[in-house]
Amino acid sequence: MSDPMNPYASPLVEETLAPGAQWVREMSPSLRRTGLGLSIEYYAILLSILSFLGMGVAVGTRSLPAMGIAGFAILAAALIGFIGLLVCLAVPAESGAKGFLLGSVVFQLANVGYAIITQFVPVTSPVLNGVLQLLGLVGFVLFTLFMKKLSEFIGRTDLAQKARNVLIGMVILIGIAVVAVAGMAAAGTATAGAAAGMAAVALLMFVVLIGGLVLFVMYANLVNWLGKALRKV
């Protein structure tokens, strides 16, 4: 597109802006509050990491007071993280990300309630534990989709790609975990080659563990980077 008033002027390039470009230019308070919520979520993640490490040390040393402190810290991290989710609800509906966030809040509420209840009443049902783990995983997926959609809304395609990488990694790890569980069941019923089968299952579970740690770091970094990006708008 050229300037009709100056035929010698260089052609003007028409910019294709992100849907939320106007919100960014106007320094949207709702986006800033969402950024604050993401920052709260990030610090809750850091606290949870320290808490689980502390719990591991406490169990190793068999220190009941240390176990109590670590358990309280784990509960505090869950509550702080949920508060961060609630603060993120300030995200503008125009972003198209709010639905994913609402779904994540619902699913993670079950996990927070479970964390509170187990501090006072031991829950030993493997079925219940499995269901709650599944709900937490769904909440994790929905929150990652929320961050992907929001990154696209503000024009941060780099962060949207990082969110996609987290989701792809999650699908791969779930697939490996399913294969490992199926292999464990098969090895438990087979007689010939059972040792080799269990060794292969152990290797797959090790891959899942290492991959899960890497994926968790990627997820935490994404939360931090997107929070910083939104607080600067």
C-alpha cells in the first residue's frame, strides 16, 4: 500500500496485529491482574518443589516435626496456587482463554480439597487417588491451553509455541506411561522372559520420571514468562 499524497514514498506495509494488540497498547488492567495471578501461580510452584524436597529429607531422617512442617508447606503451596488461578480469572473474555481457565479451576479445586482433607483424614483408596490424579492432569492440560490461547491473544507466538511443546510432551509421556503399565501387567502374568519384561518397564518408567521433571520445568518457566509479559503491558 502506497501513500497517495507522495508517489515517491516507499510502499507502506500493512501490519497484521494480534487480536489483543489494542489491549496491550492500552495497558489493560485485566491483563495485568492476570499476569499477577500467573506470578502467584509461579511462586506456588516453587514453594511446592521446596516442600516436596523437604518432605523427602524429613522422611529420610524420620523427623516428625519436619514432616509436619513440610506437609503444611505443601498445603500452603496448593492454596496459594489456587488463589493464583482465581486472580487469573480477570483475563478478558475477548481473549477466548477464559473457558479453559474456568475448567482448570473446577478440576484443580478437587485437588486442593483433597490436599486439605488428607492433612486430617488419611485416604488410602487407590481408586480415589487415581481419580484425583487424573483430575489434576486434566486441570494441568486446561491451564496450559489457557496460557497458549492467551499468548496468541497478546501476540506472543514464542510463548504459544512453548505451550504447544508442553502439550506435545505431555501426550508423549502419557503414551509411554500407558505402555509401561500395560507391560507391567503383562510381565506380571507371564513366566518366560518376565525379568526382561520388568527391566523394560523399569526403563520406561525412568524415562517417564525424567521426562516429567523436564516437562514440569518447561511448564513452570512458561507460567513465569507469560506472567512477566502480561505485567509489562
